[in-house]
Amino acid sequence: MDWFTFSIVLGCLLVSAFFAASETALTGASRASMLRLSKQGNGEAMVVSKLFDMRERLIGALLLGNNIANIGASALATGVFTAWFGEVGVLYATAVMTVMVVVFAEVLPKTIAINAPDRISLLVARPMRLTVFVLGPLLKIIEIIVLALMKLLGIKVGAHQAILSPTERLRGAVDLLHHEGKVEKQDRDMFGGLLDLRELQVSDVMVHRTEMTTINADLPAEELIREVLSSEYTRIPLWREKPENIVGVLHAKDLLRAIRANEGEMSGIDVSTIALPPWFVPEMRPVSEQLKAFRRRKTHFALVVDEYGEVEGMVTLEDILEEIVGDISDEHDIVVAGVRAQPDGSVVVDGSVPIRDLNRAMDWHLPDEEATTVAGLVIHEARSIPERGQSFTFHGFRFRVLRRERNRITALRIVAVPRDATDVEEKKPKRAGTAF
């Protein structure tokens, strides 16, 4: 009879191990993976997803089943050891059951489950659904008691709010996978660029008016066509009186059609009749909305204006796509080396290079909340327009101004500063800049 009771004890330990493994697997399983498998027709994944939807009742069933098994095993083992060894059997039972429960009913099954939570959760899905159904009435009573105690303690049910938004949690998951070597840097950057579209404004991705290629619409037809053919762009803004007064956008294909229709005679072509009307968009529009607008209007080109209606730059569909996939170059692009790594470990950067592009190219984390370009970041931190040769240290990097044209910083040298050196410099009195 004692051996029969002891076999029941072992059975209770197996049940406890099952509940321990199920608890670890179901709390560590990926909801995204289960949702994906459910859409592929996996029945076990569907059951797991339903268990996730009743998380409180699931946890109650796991804990209730685990405790019943452990307490039952301990009580029966105490009776067996008492019959074998007398009153001292209580001590033997305590020692043996502690080892058995901790090693075989807790640590071992949970270690196995934590190494493959998705697979284990699929294996235990149907038994756990049956357990939740059987223990349902008892769990309902326990749930009512718990809610009453929480209300008595002033804890609001359902008031939990995540520290990070769902977007930031997605970004963190991809960064973690990249750190573990499961996601390549290029894929991580593309995913991050996609998530950033809602946070960026058109002004963050536009080409500034100082970098735009524009043509005077009042030029003679031959000279204007020569300017168009010498440009590497197919869409060129036309202006009159002053460069900021954009009156149309000339498409190279429309110009070629007009030349052919005029039998090759260029002098009689009036570009104002073939130019498309300009499309102006506000600089504060979110990039995600601008992408939708491009698709809706079936066009790839827009001019960006500020709150006063003045032209600030231009934005194209390609500019937005490059925020996701990185730089896109074709056979007609002129490659401008805006970021040049040096043999000494420093990086020479054009002042007009966007901070986001520099971060992506060098895998840095310079802030881009207050400024769009590298030159803008230096001016923001220095609170002045630095002279050539001045250097500044902030955000873990030393910035040295190499060239300045009028009020524009056109080239900088950036060197990563060791953390120890950064700490020493922060203790020193800060100056506006040092020349060397």
C-alpha cells in the first residue's frame, strides 16, 4: 500500500512538472508567432491564442493545478515516510520532497520550456484548454475573490500601461534580434525607416532649395532645352523673376514630345504650355501622409512651402522610399560623397548630410530632434555659427569645422571620443569652441 501511495506521489510530481512547463511556455510564447501559425491553419496555435485571450483564468488554472499537485504529493509523501521511519519521517519527507519538487517539478521542466516556449506551448495547448474548462467554476470563484481584494487594496484592474509604445516595442525587438545576429543591419535599418515614417515630417526628408536644380522659364528656348539636357533630373521646376517663384514643373519626356511634334525645331517651343502646374505641400506634413498623397495623385514630385507660403525645398517619392531602403542610385545619378571615412578612424562629412543618413551609414545614434543636418546639429549645440577650425565635443563625438562658406558649415571632421575622455571633458568648464 505504501508503494502504491508513493507511485501516486510520483504521478503528482509529473503533473506538477507539466503545469510548471506549461506556465513558462505559455507566458514566454510569442503572440505574434501564434497569430501567424493560426493564419496558416495550425489548430494548436489557435488554441494558444484563445488561451492568451483568457490570460487571468489561464494563470489561475496553472497555479491552482500546480499547487494541488505539490501539496498533494507532499502530504502523501509525509504519510509514507512517517509509516516507514516514525516521527522522524516528517524531516525525511521534507528533505526529499524539497529536492524532488525543486529539481524535477520546477527547475527541470521550466528550463526545458524556456528554451523552446513556442514549441512547448503548442504541445500543452489542448490539455491546458481542458484544464481551464474543468477548473472553470472554481477559477471563477477565485477570480471574484482576487478582484475584490484588489479593489480593497486600491489597485485598478486593467490600468496597466506599457512603458513603450507598440512601435517602440517592435523597434526594440528588431534591435535585439540584430544584436543576437538573427537580423542583418540592412534589414534592421529598413524596418526602422518604415516605423519612422509617421514620426518624420516632409521638412526632414526634403531637398532644400539651396540644393535644388531650377531653370529660368524666361530663357530662350534653345538655352532652356540645353539646361534641361545637361541636368540629371527628369522633373525640373521653372521659375520667373526670382528662384523662389516657381511657376511650373517641366518633365523631360513632355519636352521631348514637344520637340518631336515641332519637327525638331526648338526655337518655337513655349515651355510654359507644356509644364505641369506646381504642387505645393506644407513642410510640417507627416511623411506617411505625403506618401499616401503621392500614390493618390499618381505623381512623384512636390514643392515644400513653410507657414508663410515661401518655397523651402522639394520632395519626391524617391526621397521617401530612401528613408526606408537607403540610398537609391541609377545610371544618371551623380554620386556625391557626403560621408568619407578616413584612415585615422575619423569621418569627413558634408554639412548638408542629414543626421539620419549619417546614423544609418555609420551605425551611430546622433539625435535628430532639434536639427536635420549635421551642420544644423553643430550650430544647435554651439548656439552660434562656428568659425573654421573650431571643435566641439558632444554626444560622444568631437566635431571639427573644416570649411565654412558665408553662414554655412560645408564640411566637418567627426571623431568618436572614448567614454573616459568624454567624462573628463564634461568635468572641465565648457567653452564655445577651441581652434587648432
